[in-house]
Amino acid sequence: MQKTKGQIESEISEAVTKFEKEYMGRGPLETKSYIIEDMVLVRLKKVLTPAELRLAAHSDRKDGRELIKRVRIALMEQGRPLLEGAVEKILGVKIKSLHTDISTLTGERVIIFSLEQSPEYSDKGRG
């Protein structure tokens, strides 16, 4: 039986949360995923560690924020094959590219997966 869009989105959120906890060291407070044609948008809330929050709030905030972003980008690049593999397995579709950014003010991160094609899912239960 084919999964619904909501079931797939939920599985992606769980996989991304697991990646954040196991690879990045801390999981988000909330994760929500959205399949939009041949893209997946993942929004994670409250991903910064207490140390990162202090660094971002330090008197020389600009340097602290840039450092946090650089470290997070480097970590994501290292762990990217793991994350892409987990999402590809859920979708059954190859990932073309991954884009991400993090706000050092809100602690929110977005990840956008560009896919080779739109994933298939059941329309059952859709309004």
C-alpha cells in the first residue's frame, strides 16, 4: 500500500530530527516537512545549542553569528551523504541538490531538497 503525502512528510521530519540529534549533537524542538512538487522543504525550530546562543548574543555578535553559520555549514557538508541517503530511501527519489541556512537570531534552520522528480504518494485522505 502506497503511503500518503502526510505519512512521507512525517517520516522525513523524523529522519532529519534523528540526523540533527545524532550527527549535529542536538535535535530541534520542532520539525515540519513539506513536499512541494519536486522539492522538499524542512523547517526546524530551536536548533542552536546553549553555547551557540551565547556566542550569537556576545558583544561582537557579527563575528559570532558568522562563526556559527560557518561551522554549521561545514558539519552539514560532512554529514550530507547520510542525510541525503535517509531522505532518498523514504522518498524513493534521487536528490539533485540540498540547500540550507540557519538563523542565529531565531535558532531556526531550513533545508531544501531539490529532487530528480516528484515523489509518488497516495491521494487517500487528502482534502
